[in-house]
Amino acid sequence: MRWIILSQSIAILGSSLVFPFYLIFIKEVGGGFLQYGISYGLFTVSSAFVHIMVGRLSDRMGRKLFLLINSWGMAVLLLFFPIVIHVWQVYILQVLLGAAGAMQKTSEKAMLGDFTNSSSRGAVIGYYHFWTSIFAGAAVMLGGLIIDLFTIDIIFYISSFILFLSGFFILRIKENHHGYSEVHSKGR
């Protein structure tokens, strides 16, 4: 369980570092509130379509694979933001990030269920969300500090590195051959 908490806290640190500052970034490439709304909407809608597919596939292929695709996929995608010069390029990246985000959200929740039993599930999920929320809050504050000290582009590079790093912690998670955790398969 600790590898799930650690890997996802680090992944959320990486993604939360940039997320609140998208509006500033969109303004820098010539967009405004409408483009921000479209961008965020594209992220959400693309995510919606991927949740169902990932849910079904993770039952057969395992959750870890999708968490890894999310972390390393987002790490690569974030490297494109500093070279974006048009809003339509942001739209494309947002669709891809939405798909990757769905992989994380669906897989993390399914994996939390796999690693817990019904009598302690709420407590474990509360503990998980405590840590991921702490990391998300710290990331937002850190992102503001970094932008003040450097440029907005640097947070995309830092986020990419953090998300890439989180993938190595995901590799430490143990699943059985059906994708379910060892805890679940042992009945604990």
C-alpha cells in the first residue's frame, strides 16, 4: 500500500504543480477565458471516454500498467507545453492529458479497492487521500513560487521530471497475474 500512496502522491505533486497555472499559460499563447474553458472541457470530455475503457481493461491487464502509462505519458506530454505557440496545440495536449488522467483516476481507485478489505477500506482511502491532498497543496504553492522566481516554462520541466520519477515507484507495486493486488488475492 505504501508504494501506491508514495507513487501517486509524487504523481499528483507533478501534475498539481502545473494545473492551476494553465490559464496563465493559455494567456501567454494568445488565449483567454474562452480558450481556457474549451481547453479544460476537452480535458474532461476526453477523460470521460477513457474511464470506461480503462476500467474494463484494468480488470484484465492490471492497474499498474495504466498508472505507469499515466505517469510516463504525462511526463512526455508536459515537455511539449514550453514549445507550444498556438492555442490549438494546447487543445491537442489537453485531450491527450485527459486520456492519461483517466488512466490514473480509474486505476488508482480500483487498486485501492484491491489493496483493502471491506472492514478497513474507508480508513485506508482516507489516509491515501490525506497524503495525496498534502502533496497537491504543496505543489500549488511551490508552483507559484517557481513561477515568481523563474518562468512558467520551468514548471512544465519540473513536473515532467517528477511524473517520470513517480513511474519508478509504481514499478514497486506488486500485483498478481490478474491485475489484482496480492493483498486482495490472499483475502486480507
